Amino acid sequence: MLPMLRPRGRTMMLDAPAPALVQVRDLKMYFPIHTGVLRRHTGDVKAVDGVSFDIMAGETLGLVGESGCGKSTVGRALIRLYEPTAGSVRIAGDDILSLAPEALRRKRPEMQMVFQDPQASLNPRMTLAQIIGEPLIEHSGLNPTDRLARIYELMDQTGLNRRFANRYPHEFSGGQRQRIGIARALALNPKFIVCDEPIAALDVSIQAQVVNLLEDLQDRLGLTYLFISHDLSMVRHIADRVAVMYLGRIAELSPRDALYARPLHPYAEALLSAVPEPDPDREGSRQRIILQGDVPSPANPPTGCAFCTRCPKVMEICTTTRPILAEVEPGRQVACHLYPSEARSNQPNSRHAAPSGSTGGGSSQHQQHGV
Amino acid sequence: MTDIKLGEVSKPARNAEPVVKLAPPRSQARDIWDQFKTHKGAMTGLVILCLIILAILIGPFVWQIDPAYVNPDAAKMILGRNKPPTWAHPMGTDQLARDLLARMLYGGRISLAVGAVAMLISVFIGTGIGVLAGYFKRLDGPLMRLTDLFLALPLLPLLLVLMMLFGDTVRKVVGPEAGTFLLIVFAIGVTSWMSSARIVRGQVLALKEREFVLAARSIGTPARRLIIRHILPNVISPVMVAATLGIAGAIITESVLSFLGLGFPPDFPTWGRLLYDGVDYMQLYPSRVILPGLAISLTVLSVNYIGDGLRDALDPRIRGR
């Protein structure tokens, strides 16, 4: 049972289209496979294989997909915790992937990350004050008194009692630990936070608290999130737009309401049909699409569409030609041959077509730019 | 589930209540000492080790018999040999009628110094190489092969060759006693770091993939501070175990070297030397073996317990239980 979620009180900027805060172009992250006695490079695990998307300032982009589809790798490659194989990531104007180490270090405060496992993401030998204070020591140059004041301020912001400052991570509950992780991410006033399944390790009532905290902070501090999750209902709650990933590629990138109301890509359709319906009457009539077979190995993805081995609507062309993520409806990008689009014919352009920042669909307002 | 006012919790207002005087973050040294005090074995070990150190530091000034004094009068010397404990010689005398208590006190200085310094060298090298090999992938292969190389070397012949080759040179430069000391400490140090290097490397490899290390990297912590702040405190337990065992090993190795004539000169007392001298007379005068043996065992045991207590005290998860 989901606890009551607060209605979204997001203030949306309606004025002129700003350039996207985060621009990801054709991001590829291959992990090399070495085999044999000589450890020769025999192949690659294509964890992320050509992913492009934009995130507007103040927006939350949800990134969903099943386990092993490369969601977390995208998040980590985005802030260069991994060295991506190819592609470009621009965050607030700077190409993250080509920054020199020292420049990257100075850029770090703008982009932070909240990790999946709050237990593992906190050093068990540091007190809460030391954990939250670490980014301040590294970047702010505050003296100890001011630093402590800032630590207390962050603890207030994230709902941690000030008396906890001397405690160690093992003395906290999962939700509190995640708050510590969020406080640490906030310490340097970042613009962009990658939330790498921040709620996956928490129980349901705590999930809602943490998600509401994230939303509160977004409203107050104007944060931009990449919210990685496999919890489709939570993504529906928090995200403005949602990208569905399959086998290292984005299958569909659509405004949240439009996606949940009418998924276009067959994989998105199958994935969303798995969301349980709280209403028992409607749950009874829910049509689940059960996919056959297993996810192909990312070391040896199928030629053509990554989904062609399991797609219920597979066509001839799917096994030969890789579909390009292209806009098929205003604000909706789909990588599927079912949806012909003139953009798909001239490929180089289509890949770089600026995704629309529309939050379209049902209740939200319409806003279009770039296309 | 009742309707929880979610979101309320995160409002700052909750913490705005009149702030009771908040203690500033306590120093970790205090926490560690508080926890250390609760470890009975460690406290006993600490007391015993302190007593031993006090005895060997102050003892020779109180018990002013020259440990190397052999009565030049041969008849008196022969009469005074191998005496059981008396008031004049509380631990008896040895085969040359030298006072054993004085020899024990002097010997303790050398043995403890050799043990501690050799252990420090070996732990320092071992941890350094282990951390570098574990953290920097490029260094892993070369450093671990180096470790294998050292493990494959037969230790005793290596030590003997080291002593033969460099012994005279070093002794000439810094004097015979300091030279021997440096040489022994160095030789023991560079031949005993391998196990700790391997243990540390394994731990670092595991730690490196933990999310808190990723988090530190995402903050922009440079590698050296990341190692000091996040990696080293988390590998302290195996290092501590290796270190405490290392002291015992170093004391014994020193006595082996001395026994083989490559350490300190034969009339120079160390605990290991006394032990080996006593072995010949073990059946007639067992106290000749028991006393230095006891001293070595007590030192090693107390150091082990201190290490145990320190390891517990340094781990916040165990602390406060």
C-alpha cells in the first residue's frame, strides 16, 4: 500500500525557452571484455549504446527500465564516474567528458549524485558531520565554525535532527541514511543531481518521505534531477518526462502523462502494463503484456532494433536496421520503425534534434520549443 | 496505515525549537579512548607493556650492574657461574657469571626497539604497496609481481647476504651498534611486508567498488585524500593484526640473526640472544630460557591485546556496545 503522496506543487517556468541544462549526445559506455591467456580484448559489454537526451533546468527526467538495461551506467557516466567510450555530455555549458582533471574537480560541485544503497554510500567510519562536511572541505574553504553552521543548515533542510551530528551511519535507519546522502549531495549547492535509484533500498513508507523531500528541495532550490528508478509508479509521481531504456538504448522519451496514458514504443507498452492498478475492479481488467524470452546479452546485442527479439510487433526491417530515436509526436521521441517520421530518413539530424521540453499530455501546460 | 503527514518531517521548522546547547562534533580520539578503556584485555596489555617499557628505560639506572661485566678473576668468575636467583642477582647469573637481570633490562631495549621499528617499516611498506596496487589499476600488476618476488626469496639466506654485503659499510658510517641496529631493522622490515601488502590490496580492491568511494569521487576528492580519508581507515583492522604479529616476528628474527652471528655481537644482550644462549643449559637451568621467553611472550601478548582493543575501538560499529 502506498502512503498518501502529496500532490505536486511544482512551480513551472512558463517563460522563454532556456537551453537545456544537461545535454547528452550519443553517449556510449562500453566495458571491454578480455579473454584468454593473453587477456586480449575480444569484445565489449555495450552497457550504454548511443543515448541522447536533454534535461531542462528545474525539470525531473525519469529514467526507467529493467535491471541491467544501463540506467545506472548512464547516471554514472553522466557525471563522469566512469569514463564513457564516446559521446558528449554538456552540463551548464561545459563538456564534462573532455574536461581536464582539475577543471572537472572544480565542476563537480554543480553535479552531484544520490546513491542507491544508503548503507553502502556512507563511509562507516565517519560521523554524519564529517560525511556532510567532506564536500565543504574539498570545495568551499569555509573555516570550521562556518562549516559546522552549514552542516547544521543542511541537516535542517533534509530533516535530520542536529543532535545526530556525531553519530555514525550504522546508527541510522535507511531513510535517515538516504537523507544524509541527500544532504551531502546538496552541500555544494549543485544545479543537477543524479538520483540513482535513491528509493530502491527503502521500504515503501520511507520511499514517499524521501521522494517528497526531493521534491521539496527541488521547489526550494530549483534543482534539476535525473531520477533513475525501476519503480514506475514513483517515476510517474516525480518525473516531468520519462525515458524508457532497453538494453543500453532509449526506447521512448515522452512527457510523463502522455507516456503513462498511451505508451508508443512496444517495449514501453509492455513495461507499463506491469504497473499494478490500485483499484481492484480495474486491476481485473488490466491487460498485461508478457514478453517472451530473455533480454539479449549486452555484449552481443541483436542487429537492428535491440528489442526485435522479443517485440510482439516485430517487422522485417526491425532485425536489420537500427531505429533512431526521433520525434513522432510533439514532445514524444520514439525509437521504433512502427512510427514513421520524416526525421528518421535524415539520420544525422534526427539524432541531434533538440528534444522538446514539453510537459504536454493531460493536466500540465503545453510548452514547445526547439522543434 | 494512517495518513501520515509526509513532507512535514522535512520542514526546517521542526528543528527550530530552542536549540539546546549542542555539543560540537566530538573529537574521534576521545571516542576511541572511551571505547578502548572498556576492553579489559587491551587495558591489561597496555599496563603490562607500559611496565615493561618503564623497566627497560629506567631499570638500568636503578640496577647499575654492567650487563657485559665478566669478572677478570677467573676463579671468582667460575665460582659465580649459573647461580640460582639470590638477592645479589635476582634472576641468577649466566655461564660467564654475568648478571641476568641487568642483561634482561638491556636486552629489552634492543629487542623492543628492533621489534617496533621493524614492524613500523614492514607495515609502512606493506600498506603503501597494498594501497597503491589496489587503488591504481596500472600499478597492480608490477607491484604484486614484486610482492611475489619477495615472497619467493628464501628469507634467511637473503638476510645473511644482506648482512654480509652491507654490514661493514653501514657499521663504518654510523658506528657499530647503530649500524647493526639499522641493518637488522631494515633487513627484517623489507623481508616481512609481503603478507600485509597482499591483505591490504585485497581489502582496497573491495573497498574501491563501494559506493562511498564513488560518492567521494563524485564530490571531487582527489585520489590521495580519498585514500587517506576513506580507504586507510577501513583497512586498519587487518593492518593492525599484521602489525602486532609483526612485532613478535621481528623480535624472534632478530634473535635468529644474532644466533647466526650476523646480528649484534655475541656479548651484546637481546632477549632473543639470551633465549638462544639459555637453550644449551635448558635442562640444568630452565630459568635461563623461561625468563627471556616470558619477556618476549608477555610483550607480544600485550601488544596483540592492545591491537585487538584498538581495532575494536577504531570501528564505530563495534564502539559503544
